[in-house]
Amino acid sequence: MQGYLKSGLRLTLDLGLLLLGTVTLLFFLLRLTGDPAIVIAGPDAAPDQIDAIRAEYGFDQSLIVQYARYVGNLLSLDFGESLVDGTPALVKVLDALPATLLLGALAMGLTLLVALPAGLWLGATQRRGVARAARAGLFLLQGFPGFVTALLLVQLFAIQLVWLPALGASGPSSWVLPAVSVASFLAPKLIRLVEANTAAVMPADFIRTARANGVPEREILYRHAAPNALLGAVALIGAQFANLVTGLVIIESIFAWPGIGWLLVQSTVNLDFPVVQAITFIIVIAVFLVNTLTDLLQRRLDPRLGVMPA
Amino acid sequence: MSAARDPWMRLGLGLIATLALLALAGPLIGFDPDFIRLRARLLPPLSPGYPFGTDHLGRDIAVRLLIGLRWSMATAGLATLIAFLIGTGFGLVAASGRWPVAGLVRQVTALAQALPVFVLAAAIIAIVGNGYWAVVTTLGLVTWPVFARVVAAEAASLFSREYVLAAGMMQMSRTRLLVWHVMPGLVPSLAVLGAFHFADMLIAESALSFLGIGAPLGASTWGAMLSESRAYLLTAPWTLLVPAGAVVTVVIAFNLVGDALRRRFA
Amino acid sequence: MSAAPALRVEGLSIGTASGPESARGLVHGLSFSVAAGEVLGIVGESGSGKSLSALAVAGLLPEGVTVTGGQISVAGVDVLSLAPDARRRLGGSGIGFVFQDPLSSLNPVRRVGTALIESAMRHRGMGRAEAQALAIARLADMQLREPERLVDRYPHQLSGGQRQRVMIALALINDPPLLIADEPTTALDATVQRSILALLRRHSAGRGTILITHDLGVAVSLCDRIMVMHEGRLVESGPARALLSAPAMAYTKGLIAARLALAGAAS
């Protein structure tokens, strides 16, 4: 129990530091262009509006005071109001969150469903021609930036074949292309990682023991090698989260999927800084959560206390 | 296999050299990409005078492709250079371990790694506005942890090896040790990382300009071309396929080189 | 009980598929047999081909190494002519194998009892509960304490000696007619070695046992017969004591002399 308490405290401290760092970063970024009031007010604001903002945020006061107020605001989750429609920035972000979570879950699920078996199989099959061809294919696929793949998929399935819709989030059929596109961001890298892990495990002595006891190859791969190979993969999946976020941002924009990524791009283009600020904050927290969770998961899954060498 | 004889390496380098030549030769060809000829809208590739066809405003796609090439190579190149310089610097400091700064640097690096590159880049450009320098510095400033991580790890191990040797043999100043012994040892990994990073920067930049972030309005970047092609996917698919092909080609070229270097040095 | 020997090997040759012609042969024309109830020791330096021969019998040769000639029969069954599936099934039921390093030979993320239970279920057609009971009984046979709790442990939670006992239990759980132990005690503490060897001896009744070792003393203390190998060939074989006291071949003499010099006294 005491161990958990200590870990919990440490995690909270880490999160706090991370958020503080992010907030500080945002604080200084705002001042990069000179007058933060203009950034927050937006390009179309009248001079008296700018002055009002300056007073409200306290930009006419000393830097320390400004910093304190800014940090206080952000940490109490007051991100200001959207410059586009006046709704509180945080509300806008939270409204868009479910759509992103849906897409993220679908994409991640799809990726794991495809990448894990593929990586396992490739790692165990070194010489066959099919494996070589698959590897070459993967290499090519990695050369396609995610959004290019998405566009090509749209071109093929939505435009030419008209099987699937090209825009929006209108029901299961509209989930397919976006989910597949995001998955294409993550899958190639993950497949290679799992493949490398599996290839490292297959020559192990305990695999030889299993063979010596008559275990069929298939079972060896999935029940003896896989747990070892995938143990290392848990950490890797967590590391892919950053890629996932990037993929979500771009793909949501392509498909006009009403999630956080789309909101981020819209807000960036519209110079709606309060919303951009809120989204950045949320994403940082999300990344931290994911990192922590994967770390915890890895520790729980590995019967040994340390991390297994690849 | 020696790097020079690896056929994939040759292919990759060959492609890159061709692209670099094209990029440099651009202005010499002297076409005006914004020469809008509405009568020549949406001509397919291999139409007379337009090897890659024209876009929705009648602009020669081949010329726009060339301009985009210059932009892409220039942004990816400089961004990689900035990330390389900052990252290597930070990495060396973190690896040296002696100075109290090293610990702080390690923390900063860890923090920077937690933030998704793309989100940060978008946020920054939202604040500072568009433009070549905005994009280049943002991408460089946001991605340096990649280099820092690798340099820190490698330099640390090199330091402990070389330093022990050198300290035992002669009174060598740390700077000399750094320059003459540690840095050369870093070259292989940095080369591999540089190649892959260039490809990543290229993809990131084209993604940003695809979304309308970073490049000045109306600039002929590949990302912008891809974005514009979306309205004409049914009637003029080449407006998508040609720039897409260009992006993929460059990325694959750098991936080939990176892979070949990795095989050579592993 | 069949009258055929537990193992008969005739003219076995093993080689690699690639590399210079001169270096390709690893084992040449090896012939020997092991009767039921007998313990045979195969002694030699590293590179003598003793492990490879054992691996060939069990069908566990590494990539690129194959049997290039000869015959192998286990309990009267010609092993080399079996279909791959049948050959695979022989492992665990016809041939038990104990490897040198029990830590790396046991899957670190699986409980120790699982392999035993699965092997019994696979080769004996037992249900899980029955197999579990058998596993616990066999672990007890290996003189492991609290076997019903041991079954749920992970390899890293056991000592080296305990792990090797588990490996032996695993090799013997389906009562194979042939047991091969390749350097079973080399990775263990000296204090533990004797008890493991004694364990092997105790369970050798009714089956053929092969003990592979580079240590002549170990071989002599445990085995009925010893065979000496050098550079892929059989040098000499005979009853253990006799070989030690009156070796016929120069190489064997050299081995004994070297061991005496190291140990300071005969066993």
C-alpha cells in the first residue's frame, strides 16, 4: 500500500511539472510576436478591444504577475473564450473529444488487429519469398505519408468506386476510411517493431525446449514466443501514441471528422488562440496518461520485476 | 557490403542527386508558375507542352512541382540542420554528466519528447504566423529531442571509453577530447538519423501546408497542391496523383539511403 | 516392453549446407546404441560433435545443419523416415531432452507447471485436472518440496537446482523410452551437481539414458558405459570403469591424464 502511495505522489508530481512546463512554454510563445494581446484578440480586433484584453489579462503589469495569473488561469482550466463564436474554449474542446476518442479507438484497434499477427508472423518467417515480398511492401508503404494514403484511399473508395463516404461522421460506413487511414500511420512502424522483437525471441533456448517437447510451430509462435515478444511491444505501443495524435489531427481534417484534431486545425487557421491553448493542454495530459498507463501495464504483465531485454 | 556498392544506396542517392539538381536548376528554367491560363484548365498529363498536365487554374503542374521541390528540400533540409545542431548540442551536454546543467537538459529533453510534434508545431505557427522561417525554425525547434536522445546515449558511452583511455595517456583537455574523439564516433548514427529525419521533416512540412498551416498563401508547395486537388478528384485525378507521387518518391529515396547507411554501420 | 534398444544409431553423419567443402562435415559415421535401463555417457571436448549428435537424434538441429547420412531408431522406430508431424510428436513422448541452462531453457513469462501440464495433455490425452495432478506428482518425484505451490511459480523465482529438476520432470513426464541430458549440471553449483546426477541415475530404470558431458569424472561416476568422441568421430567406447583404468586409445589416455592433472586424484 505504501508503495502505491509513493508512486501516486511521484506521478502527480511528474504530471504537475509537465503541465507547468507546457504552460510556461505557451506563456513565452504568446509573447514571441511582441504583443500577446493581439494574438489573443485576433487579427480583426479593434484597438479598444485589444486594450480591453490587455487589461483583463493583465498584460500591462509586470512579467511575474502576468505569469502567475496565466498559470493560475490555465490550472483552474480557464482557457478563455473562442474567438470564433465566443463559447468557452474548454467546452468546445470537450464537445469534440468523443468523436476523436471514437476514431482513435477504432484506429488503434484496427492497427493492433493487423500489426500484431503480421509482426509475429514476419518475425518468425525469415526466408520464405512471401515474407520478403511483404517486407518490401511494408517499406514502400512507409514511404507514403499518412495523409497521402488517406487521399489515395478516398480517391479509390469514395470517388472512383463510391463504396464509402468521403466526409463526415455519419455512421459506421463513414468510419471505415478514416480509421484505416489513421491505422496506416501506425501500422508499418508497429509491424517492424513487433517483427524485430519476435525475431529476437525465436532463437531463444526456451523455444527450443518447447520444440523438444513436441509443441507444434503455430502454438510455439502464438503461445510461447508471442508473450515475450509482445511484452516489449507494450512500451512501443505507448510510444506510438504521439504518432496517433498526429494521424488524428491530419485525418480528421481530411474527412471533416468533428473531433479535436479538426478543431485544432480550424482554430490554428483562424488564429483562435484560446482554443489552441486548451487543446494543447488536453493533449499533453493525454500523452502523459498514456505513457503512465503503458508503463503500469508493462509492469503488471511481466512476471519478472524488471523489463525484459529485447 | 560497402555503402558505395549497395544497390539500394545507389538508387536512393541517385534519386536524391537528381532531385537536388532539379531543385537547384529551378530558377534557371524561368517559368512563371502563377501564369494562370484559364483556357488551359485541367489538362491531363502528356498534353502538348504540359508533361504533367495543368491544375484547376491552368497552371503547369510540372513547374509547380519544381517549385514545390525547392520549398520541400529547403524546409526539410534547414529544419533537419537546426534540429541536428540543437539536438547534438543538448545531447553532448546531457552526456557530459559533469555540469549541473546536464541534469536540467535531460529533464527538458524528456519534457519535449512528451509533446506530439505536430500539435506543438501547429500551435506555434498559429501564434507566429506563416512563412518559410516560421516553418523551418518551428520544425527544427520541436524535433531536436530526436537527435538529443541518440547523441546523449552514444556520447555517454563514447565518453566513458575514450576518456578513460585518453586520461590515462595524456593530459587532454575535455574540448579536444570532445572534438577529436567523441564527435567522429557519433558520425555514423547521426548520418542514419539525419537521413530519416529529413524524410520526416519533409512529411511534416507537407502535412502542415496541406492543412494550410505554415506556407504563405498561394505558394506552390506539394502539400498545398494536394489540398487543392481534393475538389477535382473525380474530374482530374492527376492533380492528386502527381504531387503524391513526388512526395512518396522523395521520402522513399531518403528512407533507402537511411536504411543502407544503417546496414553499413550496424 | 520391446526388445529393441532404446536408441540405435548407425553411420550417422551430420554436416552443414554452406561453407567451404572441407569444413562441412561435423560428425562422421557415428554408430552406437543404448539399451533400456542403461546409462551411456558421451564424453568429449567442445566441438567434438557430442551435442550435435544428440540434437540430431531429437530432431533439434539448428538452421543450416542437417543429417547427411545414417540411421537413427528410437525404441525400434526409424526416426529419420518419419513424416515431420510424427517426428515432432516424438519429442516429449518418445524422447526426453534436458538442456544445459535451465534458466534460459524455461520460458520466463510462463508458469513452471504449465509446460508439464500441457505436455501431459498433448501426449497422453489427459484432461487438465488429471494432467495437473500428474505434474505435481512428478515434481514430487524430483524431490521438490511443496510441488503443488511450485507449479504456479515462475522460473526466476526458483533456484538453479530447482529449475533443472523441473526440466527433468518435464522431459520425463510422458515416460519416454529415451532420455538425453546435454551437460545438465554444467550451469549449476558444484553442491547441486551431485544431487542432480543422482536424480538422473535414479530415474534411469526402464529407459535408455544418455548423459553428455565434457567432464570425464561426472561420466564415470554416473554411467554404465562411456563413449569418447573427438572431432566428430567415435574414438573409443566401453564400460565406464574399464575405460578409465585401461583406455585403449591415445586420445582417451590424454583425456584421463588431463583430468587427473586438474583434479589431483582419480574419482
